[in-house]
Amino acid sequence: MLQERHSEEGQPAVPLSTREDVAQQAHAHEAWREEFPYPWNEDEIVTRRDTLRFLLAGSGALFLATSVLAILGHIPTSANVQAVPIAKEGELGENEWKVFSFPDQYAQGILIHLPKLGLVAYSDVCTHLSCAVVYQGNGKLHCPCHDGFFDAATGNVLAGPPTRPLPLIQLAVHDGTIYAVKEVLR
């Protein structure tokens, strides 16, 4: 039997559930439970709040990890670099150049004997996209990847896409040997 509840202010009547309807819904609920026999107390309900907490925790962890990596990237690595012998005095004639490893076997520099200026050394890694630069003999260093040019006397950009000068490598001479001492970013 269907019962109706009437509202007081002219609202439409709302049907009330009968006992048979409730029993039928309970039986349908139990049939579903037979197909998936997990007790209610083992069900985990993920709420919006739990999802938000998970997303905030993940975002915080990602922020922390990138912050640590950014800080580690700014720690100078050349603090413990020792002077590396790269050539003997008089080994290079005017406008001759030589590639050498500095500060380790994975990084290289270029030593150039310039007319009237003597020896200069730079990192041979282009500041645009890290291609190796070569000396052309006309006072210019050339990056063949994207046609960048640097002044061999100063390391400054002359043309092309690079926007920063080449890092300078400080030199020292001791007992007839030329040493690469320190890389100076500019």
C-alpha cells in the first residue's frame, strides 16, 4: 500500500515507501553483495578530502625534490679542482690551438696562442646548445652547430644565437709547463 504525505502549503504530495518497497530494496542489495562478498567494514571509501590530501602531499614532495636539486645545482663543483697540466711553453706557435681536458676527462677546454696577446683558454662548450667550438685562425672561435662566433681574445659573443660569453679558464705557468687552474663563468 502506497501512502502519501501531504504538505501544508499547497506543495504536491510525496509518496512514502512501504514496507514491501524497503524489503525489495534490501533484497536487491543482498543480491549484489552475493556477487561481491566483501564486508562493509573492509570497504574503503575515498573522499574528496582524501584525494585532496594525496594531491597536496604529492605536490609538496615534488616541490621539495625540485628545490633540493636546484640548490645542489648551484653548489660550485670546481672548488676542489687541482691545476691540470695542459701544454709545455713554446709548444704552440702563433694562431695554433689545442684542445685539453679540464677540470676532468668529461669536460674540455681550448688553449689558443693569439698573436700579440699570448695564450688564452676557454671552455670549448658553446653557451648556446653545448656544441664544441673550434678556433678558425682569424681571431674567432666558431660553433658549427648553429653558426655562432666568439671573439678569441675575450670570449665574448660576436654573432649567432649564443647570448653569453665562453667561460674563461685561468692559466698558470710553472717550470715550463702551462696549467689550467680555474674555470670562471661570466
